Amino acid sequence: MAINDISLTAGMRSNLLSLQQTVSLMNRTQTRLSSGKKVNTPIDDPLNYFTAKSLTDRASDISTAKDSMSEGIQTITAANNGVKAINALIGTAKGIATSALSAAAGDISGLETQYNGILTQIDNAANNSFYKGTNLVQSGSNTLTVNLGDNSSLTVTGFNGTATGLSISQASASAKDWFTSGATAINASITQLDNAVATLRLQTQNLSSNSSVVTIRQDFANNMISTLTQGSDNLTLADMNEEGANMLMLQTRQALGISALSLSAQAAQSVLKLF
């Protein structure tokens, strides 16, 4: 229908326009109440919309990096668990070797067997200290790269925590035969164990420092995500109390507008009384 098909009085047209504006404001307020945001599209406020979007995009990127940090901490923790187990096994092996120094000749072979069995368990602990396929205790060529966000990363280099990697020889090796060489071979084994413990201490410090770095960056990421999200919310979130009050006022205005439009129409209807 064309605008000029029906002629309205000036009062009716003014009231109709006011009522249409009220309905438009009610629609906007309803959208804000349902979404909780005063800026839902670029049309609402281009500057705030795109500024808030850049903040939420960066928060999302940091959140992705935070997942990498969490996985990195788990991998380092798995490696540290392996180191603890290896340390405990070395302590057991040293106890066996120390006992061999004062053992009877007939008991030496049995202690050798026990000692070599412990070295096998050290290998097992080292080979099974992995998390999601990454093992920092199995080989010096294994590495872990942790995404720290903001185009930065941390690379953790593993080490060989097996008995061979720690330079611990089997007691039955030619120069380390406890039964044949006696105290000399046993003391050599004890020295190897002590050297292995020193190596593990250095590796533990390395793992701990890297874990500390990742944990600090994880806390930083959490704080940054909170800050960025809050900044975005400050630009886009609606004041629900204010919008609720606006809706009550607009509903009242709408009711008054309908009444005013009805009154304007009555003036035209009065013409019918002339007939």
C-alpha cells in the first residue's frame, strides 16, 4: 500500500510515528535483555564491537595456548615421576651392592642377579615415563615444545634415563663381575650409581625449572584471559537493571501511545455523527 493511499490526520500520524519508535526501542531492549549485550552487531556500535572482538580473539588464542601448557605440564610431570622411580631403584641397587661388600662368597652371585634385575627395572621405568607418546626420560633426542602464546614457546630437551644412558653397567659385565673381581668391581658399581644419582639431580632441576616456567605462564594466561574478557564485556554487556527499567517505561509509553492514537481517531469518527 502506498503511503498516500490513506490520509491520516496530523495528530494520528504524529501518534503513529511515536508508537512505531516505541516499538523499535522495545525490540532493541528485548534483544539486549535476551542476549545480555548492548552491542550485538557492528550496527549497534562499530567501534566497541570490533574492539571487543579483537579482545575476545586474543583471549581465544591464549586459551588455545593454555591447553598446550596444561599438556606440557602433564608430560613433564610424567617424566618427573619416572625420575623419582629411577632414583628409588638406584637406591635399592646401591643397597644391594653395599650388602655385597660384606656378603659371603656363596651369596655374591645371588646379589649380582638381584642387582642386574634392578637395572632392568630402571630401563622399564625410563621407557614407560611417557605422556601421549612423548617421553623425556627415554632418550636425549626426545623434545617437548610448549606453546606459551603470543608467538612464544618453550622447548624441553629430554635425556636418557635408562641404565645404559646413566652409564650403569650390569654386574656380570667382564670388568664388573662381583664374584671374580670382588670389592673392586662392587665399588666400581657403587661409583656408577652415585654418578647416576648426580646426573638425575641435574635433570630433575631442569625438569622442575621448565615446569615452573610453564606453570607461571599458565597463571599469566589465566589472568590475561580474565582481563581481556572483562575488557570485552565492559564494551558490550548491557546493564540488565537499566534495560529492565527501560522495558517497563517503554511498555507504559506504548500503552499511552495506543490510547493517544485512539483519541486521535475519535476526532475523525465524530464526523459520522453528522449523518
